Amino acid sequence: MKTSEDLPLHQRLGAEFQRRIESGEWPEGEPVPSESQLCAEFGTSRGPVRQALAMLRSAGSLVGGRGKPPVARRTTPSQPFDTFLSFTQWARSIGREPGQHTLEVARRRASPEAAVRLGLAQDEPVVELVRLRLLDGVPAMLERSTFVHEVGRILFDFDPDTGSVYQELLRREVDLHHARHTIDAVAAGPRDAELLRVDAGAPLLRVRRLTTSRLGVPLEDADDRYLPAMATFTIENTIEGRTVIGRYRTEED
Amino acid sequence: MKTSEDLPLHQRLGAEFQRRIESGEWPEGEPVPSESQLCAEFGTSRGPVRQALAMLRSAGSLVGGRGKPPVARRTTPSQPFDTFLSFTQWARSIGREPGQHTLEVARRRASPEAAVRLGLAQDEPVVELVRLRLLDGVPAMLERSTFVHEVGRILFDFDPDTGSVYQELLRREVDLHHARHTIDAVAAGPRDAELLRVDAGAPLLRVRRLTTSRLGVPLEDADDRYLPAMATFTIENTIEGRTVIGRYRTEED
């Protein structure tokens, strides 16, 4: 295989830039040096510097740009549990304004499917929450959550239009401990289409989530449907077994 | 919040069954005790035992069944790097027969998009591989990979119809070290539709992958499109920060 001396200049520059971002030498969230500064530092022409920056951008280590200098992003840290669970905290972590329109908070009897997933008898009450979630005021995701009654009843004392349900549940000491997210694709149904402003049948990224307590008792069963143009999920892993997960705003280019 | 003594019987049984699976007391891949045996052991009627087993099934800790006793699956271990990367190893890990029809192996000049992602100049040669991947003989995924030439040229000495390209590349000491998987949903294009036997526009689960060397040099840029009925990706995380990833055959029920 290649050794680093055999590599073309732009790849060696790319590896060096990557190392600087991961080490924090180029701090996360700060603009990286300009092309001219990098050309001067490495005594090279603009071509290889531009190619190296493009590599980092495509690897997700540089974000922003378009006239402004690109900003470093460490790809190392996994999104923490609450940022991964909470749309509100996630949106803030990526510098976007979260928003929501609550369409329904309802106490009703568990559907047969929800009863099975939540380990309830079919006549037990649950609380269903349906919200349209926004990023910078634009519809991004349709959230349908079913909470066991003991947890869901907290929502009747809380205005789900004001922000994060999870933050409120954690504040109320609900034991949200473990979440299993199952990711697939689904065709938009009529209601998805109307609320997310796409054609019926359009592909949506679906994340079903079972949130359980420390003891493994189901507390919430959710179905979140994202516009693929608005959010993507990432899994990074290495041969040494390091695993990093993330949810990102889909790149606008 | 609830303490374990407050919990309904089926939830306490479910937590105990879960503990036995995670601890290996009920070994992974082995059938769990029958409902009658569990009723006898816990001195309870069939209802709560059934509900507890249904909970575990919905959490992914029990698989199979339908007449046969369900089999335990530990949800703890993350799929290792090579199982997550390789369709062949993944299929074998879930007890399915992998298959592939190679549609194309071609050396050509990098497209502008692939060149950017792979950090290549636009006139550099790459090797493109297109394969239809099968599970138990049924189309499951359409794989389009672009390898940098140095890696891709190995494929001309290897028959990609015979199995795992990644295993071959690792055997040839290619430094596949890190993979970034970006997951979203996409509408099937005409070729996707024809090969995967769905209508054009049908939702597909798309996983784009950038595979890099230890130094962060891109080696492969891939676009895998799965039928959602055939595979799902899972991310499990806990409040303590443990993260587990998996790819599973979509449950048939």
C-alpha cells in the first residue's frame, strides 16, 4: 500500500489539516486559515490547498463557506444521549433555531401495535403527542410519540409548543435511560405529505425509537419522519472499534 | 418515578428476561425456555409471560418464532467494523445467505462529484463497481462504489461475483481504517427500480459511505440503496454514553 511519502501533495495536506482539526490545533467552530495563509505556510500553489480543503469538506470536517471562510468541525465526539434524543437540543447544537407546532396531545387507549411495543395491555391508557418540528422556521420532521400514561401525563402540565419534551421529562426525573433508534425509509402518507409539504409517496427518512428506563421498561414509542433534504444521520466507525453517531442538517450544496 | 416493585408483573418479567439475555445466561442464538417452562419457574399464568416475551421481541432481544421458539439476541455488542462495512459478512452474521450479481467493474475518469469526495483531480482514473446484492437470493440492495485507482485496480484480479470485496482488499493489506456512513432516504430512479424490482419513485434507504485510510486519505466513495423491506439500521445509545450500531434484516412481521 501507499506510504505517506508516495501520496500526492493535496492528500498529504488533507491529512495534516485533518490532524489539526482533530487535535484542536484548529479549534472546532472557528474559521480555518485562509487559502493564501495555507499556501504561504506550506510553500505551495492554490490548487492542492483547495483540493485538500474540498476533501475535508466532503468528510464533514469543514462546514460553512460560500464566501465566508470554512469552519472546523471535529468529527470525533459522538452526539450525547440528550442531543441525539431531543430535536430542540440537536437543532441548537448545530446552530439552528428549533421550532414546533403541536398538532395533538391526547390521552387514549393504546393501539394494538403500540401496546405490544410498550409492553402494555390493549386497554391501558397512553398519551400520544404529534408535532411538526421546524428548523429555522421550515418544516423538517413529523414526530409521533406514544408515551406510557405515567410519563405522558406530565405533558398535560407542559406546553409542548414551548420546547423540548425530553428536557421537561428529565427535569421531572423520568428515567429516560436507553433509546433504540431503527432507521429506514418510508413513502409519505397523505398526512405526512400535507404537513411536510411534499407529494404523497415522496421518500421520508423514518426513525422509530423505543425509549426505555434503566430496567428496560418501555416509556416511549416514537415514529419520526424527516424530510431527507433537512436531516441525515451518520455513523462513523473505525477498525479499532470506535463508533461515533450524529444527526446533521443536510448540506445545502 | 416508578420503582421496580411498583411495576406490573409482565414488566418485571421482561426486565429479568432482558438481564438473562444480556448476561448470556440465555445464550445468544439459542432458543429461550418455552412459555410453559417460564410459567412454572415464575409461578405465573401465561398472559404476563407472553407480554414480557412480546416486549423483548419488540426491543429486538428475541428474534424468529412463528411456531418455533424465539431465539435470544444480545443487543449489547456493536457490529464490528468489517461486519458493518461488508454486506457478505453482515449477511452471514445474521444467518442469511449473501449473494451478488456484478453489473459493472469499470476503470474510468472520476466524475466531478466523486473527484471532490475522493480528493482527486477530475482527470484521475478511478474504478467503479456496481453490484446488486441479494439476501437468500432476493434483491436487497444496489451498491455503487468508486475506488481510487490504486485500490480499485485490485478488483481486476478478483471476481466480485464470488464474495466480499472488502475481505479481498483487507487480505491485500489495503488500509481500510475508517468509514463515515451518511444515512438518508431517496426515491428510486429508473435503474434502481428495475434492478430492485420496485416502482420508480419508491422510497429507498440510502447509505453513502466514505472509507478512508488511517491517515484520512479517501479510498472509496459508495452509494448503497436498500429496499426498506429488507434491511434497517439501528443506533442504540444510553444516558451513560454507550453507543451500539447495527444493521438488521427487516423483521418479517
